[in-house]
Amino acid sequence: MSNLSIEAQALRQRISRYFQPTREELDQILKLEFQFVQLLDVVLRLYPLDAQTQEAIAYLEESRTWAGLSVKRGQQIGYQPSDYPPHSDILATDSESVESAFDVVHNTILSRCMPNREMDLALARLDDAKAALNLGASR
């Protein structure tokens, strides 16, 4: 656990907005991480490791980080998230295509993250990664 006193932990949480995640939140983050790993695997198998791919990977890593923070920080009271509708259901037989892998991650973010600024940033970086691979915007 933490070597900090209870008072120091409370101060850290208030200042940084970083709370110790619960078991349920850790499970949500694990599911998000798994989907991002699957997407990164598809991207690395189908694209050469050039500047565009490296840029897309950087955006995907940033999106993954924001998605995890969204779960940790929770729902912001009165926050109106951007309108990111879920994508159509993905067929299991089409799981190798990059577009469907992006859609799976997009839907996972929408279903697992809390409606807050971090979720919007995760979705925006996911769109940036898709654009870096010349796949077009996912909205």
C-alpha cells in the first residue's frame, strides 16, 4: 500500500484528483487495456513502422492513458460529454481489419469510461490515430 499518512493521502487525492482505484475500476481499466493491446497488435502487423505508424501509436498510447484516467477520476458532476455515438456492431469474422479494431476500442471507451473530459480526450486521440493512418475520422 502507501507509506503516506492518512492526512497526506487525503491531501494528495485533493490536489492531484488521483484516487486509489477500486477493484471494479481496475477491472474496467484492464478491459480497456486489453482492447488497446489488440488494436496495437493489428496496427503493427498491417502497417510498416514508418513515421505515420509511429504517430498513430503515440496517439493510441495517449488515448489509452486518457481512458484509464477517465475511469479513475469518475463522472464529473454536470459534465456534458461530446456526442460520440457507438459504432455499429462488429462481426467476429472481421476482427482482423484495422477499421473494426478501431471501432471495438471506440465502443469499449464509450461503454467503460466515465462521462468526463478525459473520456472526450481519449476519443479525440483515437480519432487522431485513425487519421494518422489515413483511415478517416471515426465520428
